[in-house]
Amino acid sequence: MKKYSPLRFLTLVLLFVVTAGLLLSCGGSEEETVECEKVFNAAEGTWECETEAGSADAVKETNSSNGNANAVAEPTLVPPPAITSETTAGKELWVFLTKCISIDVGHLTVNTANKGNWLITPATDSPQEFGTWLIKPSGELVPHNRKAELWNTYLKGNCDNNIMSPAATDVITQNDAATVLWTQLAKCHPEMPVSMLIAQKSQQTGDWVIVSDPQYSMDDYGVWSVKRDATIKPLNDRAKEVWLALALSNESVGDSSNTTEIAAGCTPVIRNEQEANDRMYSYLSSCYPDLRQSEMITTRDPMKHVWLVVTSEPSADNTTEWKKSIWSVDGSGRVLPRNSSAKATQGIVDGGNC
């Protein structure tokens, strides 16, 4: 038997250990690492691993039971945005709006907002005031103010006119604003020309503010606002007085959807000097049939918005001296005495003591 020295024996043992280790490492791992390119499968909504051979395996998130820190995690799925430009944002809302109305895509003004969102409002020449909308990159339409919320309900309600009734055309110009107010005032003042109404646009609210032109109007009809959707609202006491004279219900004040369907209760209406004289004579004629209208002196009181009529009739004590009586006649035909002589005459007429 061949004998080995201790040093040579130790060398042989080390050589054996190294050789065994190399053999074990060359045996390969249980799962071989495959080089691949990750591809998004739109149909399945997953990321897949495409190998050189052309096969595609879905990349799945794995959690190793033995706590392996090298486990492959599935990438976060972020679908590409549907809205990528002003043009696509505008068309998205345009398609939605045209379910119920006729409008051009050019009537929409699109502005960029934060987080990739888009804000869309009616253009200056848009025939409809449909409010402000927020368009998300995903294409989701979100009403951004109360007007848009109302339109959203209307559009999703199959264009039900009980929800709202879009105007045939919105108020865009000065003439449009004046005409909208004139159609209401003319119910009791048909002689009033549209040209006597002056409209200016408020830079603060965007509404039209309307007053009567003193060069052409014998009276002041107050201060009004007309919104883009044709809603009318009286802004001062005189306008409220005129509005009530139209005999429209309180619910219709400021609501253009009802005013056009309600008849004005403004009869009788005193529109000019002759009609004021006629009303004055009809009041006094039961006791003073010989009064001549041509002798009445009639003027307009622009501060109190009434006609002032001066008449001459026998005094209350039936003396030979005739006195001047001063009366007021308002737009509804109401007659009121304005001096002591008129009050005495009123007592005779109303008491039937003539």
C-alpha cells in the first residue's frame, strides 16, 4: 500500500472539495433567468414578457415563500391618456352637448388646467351658455359650476325640457339684451322703441346692464340686468315697480323660462298725455260732465313716474269761484288728489253728492 505524507493528503482533500463545488455550480438553478422585452397587452390589460423565440409570458408579481428579495414585481399599469390636446378635449364635450343642442365645436373655448386637466367654457359667440366643464385626461366630463350641473342633468335626462329649456339663442350683443327686456316692457308699453334701451356689459359679472335713454324716453324704467341665458332681473326699486306693474308672479322675477308665457295684467295702461286726460275726465265726468279736456294741463313727473293733471271745476261749496285742482294719474290709471281743492272734489265724486 502506497503511503502519502500528511501534506500531500491535505492537498488532495482540498482539491476534492473545490472540484465538487464547481460541479454543483455548473448544474444550473431551478429557474433560469430569461432575457425578454416587456410588452403591454391592451386586450388583457397586462404586461407580458416577449422572448427571442417570440413567445409571450405574462409577467406576474411573485412573493417567494423563502423571502427571496430578488422576486420580480409586476409594473404599475398606467393606460395612456385619452385626452392629449385642446382639440380632443373640445371634441369630447362637443359630442356630449350635441345630444340635445346644435352647436359648433368652435363655440367652445378650451384652457389647460392643473394635473393635465382641461377647462372648457362657451366662446364669446356661442349661442348657448352651457357652463364650465372640467375634462380629465381619461376623458371624464365633470361639471365645474352650477350652470354646467344643470346642463349635465338635462343632457343625461334625455333632453327633458321639464329639467330646463335651452334658449333658442343666447344673449350675445347689446341689441340682443335690449330686445329681451323690451319684449317684457312692451306688454304694457307697446309704443316703446327698442332703441330707447341702452345696454352695457358688466365687466364683473358678464351680464348686460340696461337703462332707458333719457333723450328718447319720457320715463325712467329703472335699471335691469339681462344674463346671457336671457334671464331678466330688476336691479333697483324703480325697475321692481315697473316689473310688478306687468302683473307677473314673484316666482317669474328673474326667471326667463316663465315670463314669456304669462300675460301682462296692465289694463288700463296710461302711456301718454291724452290717455292721462281721458282717465281724469272719466273720473270727474259723473259730477262734472261739462269739463273740457282741452282745458286740462297735463305734464309728466319723472321723479314719481306719474302724470300730473290740472283741472278747473266748481268749488266744493258751490260758490261762483272755480279753483284749480291738481291730480296725479299713474300708469295703472289710479287717480289721486295732490292739493286741497282736489281733495274736496274727490269727496264730492266718491260720495256721489253731485
